[in-house]
Amino acid sequence: MFLDLIILILLVIAALWTVMTRSLLRASLGLALVSAILTLIMFNMDASLAAVFELSVCAGLIPVLFISVISLTQPLTFKEAVEHMRSRMARFWELPLIVLILGVILVLLSAKFKAKLPALETQASARFVLWHLRQLDLLGQIIILFGGVFGVAVLFKERKKRG
């Protein structure tokens, strides 16, 4: 129980850092960190198939695509960066407070409701689960993968036109 609480706190801190950081590169690395911590939670909940997909796609592939896209963008000047940071802080200043309030509410509610995962009645193979029970998840991952590849291809095409 104590270890679960520490992992959840680390997840919230990593998510807040990802949203609040000024650097796109740090935000991409933060996304990978959040996904890696979420993978630990999923393995702990015996959702190993979902954890493997989370680790491979969300902690591996997506940040790599983001970092490759970031490397193709123009950096901001110091003045633009300061202005961007000010506008970002103006939009997100209340986010840590909201997360803290929601965390307290969830802790208070969890004392009242003891949520448990349903027990698996049968051990299904990963192939059966993936192709027959989790088709929508598979479709979502395929769409995300093609979207990332398409985005990188468009950026390379635009860069080639300029150069």
C-alpha cells in the first residue's frame, strides 16, 4: 500500500513537471517518464498486456517521434521564450492547486469506497485478448503510430521544400 502511494505521488509529480516545464524537449522526456511510471502501476495491477503497450508505444515510440519533430523546429529567441513562459504560467498557475484538491478528495473518497479489480475468470491468451477483446485499443495504437509517422513525413517534406 505504501509503495503504491509513493508510485502515485511520483506519477502526479512527473505529470505536473511535464505540463509545467517550458522546454518541449523536457516535456517529451517527462511524457516518457509518466508513461514509464504508469507502466509500473499497470504491472502492479496485473494488466501486463496494457503495460507492455504503454511501455513500448507511450514511453518509447511517442517521445522519440516528439523529439525528432522538436529537432526540426526553430528555437525561440530569448525574448520570445520569456513571453511564452509568462503566457504559459498565466494559463496553468492554478493546475498544481487543482491537482492537490482533487488528490485530497480522491483520498477521502477512497476511504469510503474500497475499489477492487475484478478477478479474471479465465486465462486468455494475449493473441485472443488483443484481436477479440481489445480491438479498439489496437486500432487506437495503429492510428497514433500512423499519425506520428505522417507528422514526421510532413515535416521532412516541408523542410526539403525550404532547403
